[in-house]
Amino acid sequence: MKRLIAITLLLWVSVGWAAIDTYEFSTDAERARYRVLVEELRCPKCQNQNIADSNAPIAMDLRQEIYRLIQEGQTDEQIIEYLVARYGDFVRYNPPLSFNTLLLWFGPLFLLLGGVVGVRWMVRQRQQKTDTSALPLTDAEHQRLASLLERKKHD
Amino acid sequence: MKRLVLLVPLVAFLLLTLFLYRGLFLKPEELPSALIGKPIPAFSLPAVEGQSLITDKDLLGRPALLNVWATWCVACRVEHPVLNRLAAQGVLIYGVNYKDDNAMARQWLADFLNPYRLNIQDAEGRLGFDLGVYGAPETFLLDKNGIIRHKFVGVITDQVWREQLAPLYQELQGE
């Protein structure tokens, strides 16, 4: 039984690593940069996958290209710029702040602010309600109370 | 005022419906090209047929379609008869044979006719990469100075040509 579990686990592991190519890097720092880049860049063909996870031919090309550019000694910014010049901002999972991405960056903030305003409004409404019930009685209300109590006494 | 507040959920629901309805007709698989308004990337690649080299300079002079195709691309087969008809009407079409086997590409052109004025052999996909190609077929609309003015992803059908590409092509010819 244990052996069976071990074999199953091993099979599972090999599937998990299927999309990873065997590029040789001279330093660990380069390998680490490669890992970060392929995980941060998005596959243009697939709808929501980074190029590390995708088996699409275009993702393989992009990985190959990133490997080549790292070997050439380009910086991360240069590599990202190189790919964005060809495939657009779509390939970045971390989009830059521009006019087109204003809503993306600040939309959630506006929703949060809207929520805060909404909650404050509700709280104030409720406070006003409790406040009116706690207010001292007006003269008219005093008279009405007195007459009601009077009637109660007679009953 | 109180009454209006009661309408808020309804308005929110209608807005959501509007967005979802619009979402039905969005095509997230069609990316806008990053190369609109930019010149075609420089290249020097062999032709699919014959021994000559083709460079980016050869595509200048007249507005044209630059069609990225391959024999492994099933959708290209659907598109091919439409391109043949357009070429017969006098539309200038250049081809990029993207990551393909040259012998198979020649056979394809022999079998299905050749709508391409020039056909660039991009076996490695380098030109395709510089063009931001992520599949086939893709078609670029070039003006007479070789500037990319529009990109269409997917199969050009008669309807696509009539409604989207023909007006742009005619506009470019007028320039």
C-alpha cells in the first residue's frame, strides 16, 4: 500500500513539472530572475495563465526569449519592455500606472470609499432615530401625557 | 428621498445586467496590438517560393494586408478561399508563413492557389515574434509607408472583410 502511494505521488510530481523547461543558468541569481519573470508575465494566447504554467507554443517561445535575453545580460526592466513593445501591456500581470489603468488601480479604492460613505450615512440615520426618542418632551407632549395619565386614573 | 433610496437595488441590478450583457459580446482572446501606428519590424527572410530574400523595404509603396498563416493552422484553411477572392479583386496581400515546413507550405499553395504577392518564410517565428503574433491567422493592415494601421485576429470571412477591413483598406488607398 505504501509503495502504491509513493508511486502515485511520484507520478503526480512529474505532471506538476511538465511545463518547466531545462534551461541551464550559470548563476542561481539568473535562475531566480528567470523564475520571477516567467511567473510575472502572462501568456498572450491563454486567457489567464502566466507563461511559466502554460504549454501553449507562444508561451514556450516567450520562455525561450526570456532565457536568451537573460543570457545576453539584459535587465528585468529591459526584458519586460522588450515583450511589452510586441505584445502590449496584456503580458504584464503587474500593469503600469497609466490613463488606461487608472480604474484598475484606483477602482477598488473608490468602491471602499463608497462603502465607508454608505456605512456612515446608515449609522447617522440610525443615530438620528435614537436621538429623537431620547429628546425631552415638548410642552404639547407633556400636556398629552398628563391627560392620558389623568384618564387612566379615572378608569 | 426615502422612496428613491428604495430604487437603489434596482438601479444596481440594471447596471450589473448592462455590464454582463456587454460581456457576452466581448472577445477577450483578441488582444489589441502594441504595434498600431508603428512601422513593420525590420527583417530579411527568404521567400517561400524561389530563392530571393524579402526585406521590410519590399512591402512599401502600396497599402496591403500582411497575413500570418501556416499549414498547421486549421482556421487558415477556412480563410484561404476568402484571401483568394480578395486577391482576384486586386487587394494586395503579403504572406508570412509562420513556423512552418517550407515544403508543406509550397504544397499548400499549389493545392489551394496563391493569393500572396510576396510570401515570407518565417520558419523560426522571429518576424512573428517581433509582430506580436500569438497564433494564426492574424492579419495586419499596412499603409503605403509600411506603418501598421490595424490588426485583425482570427479568420477573415467575407463579412469581416466587408464590415471591418474593406472600409479601412479603402481609406488607406485614398491617402
